[in-house]
Amino acid sequence: MGKPQVVSDQTFEQDVLKSDTPVLVDFWATWCGPCRMVAPVLEEVASEQGEKIRVAKLDVDANPITAGRFGVRAIPTMILFKNGREADRIVGYHPKPQLMQKLTPHLTMAAPSVAATPTASSTASAKATPPPLGGSPTSSTPNAGVGVTKIH
């Protein structure tokens, strides 16, 4: 992909939310110094990781609707979207190694496997086991063990 793609309020849904590839959106403004610092880092990410992730830029001054919709209160804010949903949020300037550390789990992970997804039966069995009642005399719970008699 090479370079970050410019998106707007009008193109955001099609270019970002409906994308089959994860999209890292940089919410920025021309007057923002840290935004200018992060721009070359994002260009490197776009050129090096273009097969796994797309990088997009949204000027918050020109596109206040999308920035407000996703609660962007400080810039630069980078939001990683996967399958139309926010997967991660990074606020402020981060050097490339730190940024890649946050992004890498999302790049290498495929869709959650069946084994990783809790099933109804495993969830039900986890909920079906009630917590132990009472406590031991050495428990930190006040009055633990009071009124409990041992049956021999």
C-alpha cells in the first residue's frame, strides 16, 4: 500500500468500517506538532505492513463528525479498526517500536478460533460451580468459620 490513505466523514464507513483488512486511522490536525511527528512513523508502517494493515488519516478539523462519533478528545489518536469495530486505541506520539508492539498482536492474529472462543457448555459449567461457602478460621473474611461446626 505504501502511503496512508486520506479519509473523510463521507468516505469513513466505506474505507474503514467495511474494510476486510484492519485499518489504523490517524486522527490528526495540521496545527498539531505531535501529529507531524507521528506522520513519518505511520508512513513507514504503511509501506512495511501494507499487506496486513491499511493506514488512514482523518483531519479532525475538516471531519468533526467522525472524530466526535469515536470520542476523539486529544490528537494524535490512532484507532485500529478490525471488522468495523474499534480493536485498539493509541493516544499521543509513540516511536515506531512502541507503536508496532501495540499493533503486532492485531496483525498476526487471525479471526478467533473455535478453541479460543468460550462455548456455551464451558461458560455454563464455569457459572454452575458455586463459590465455596463459609471460610476457614484463618480466612481474612470477618467472622469466617464462626458458627461452623465440624461433622466427624
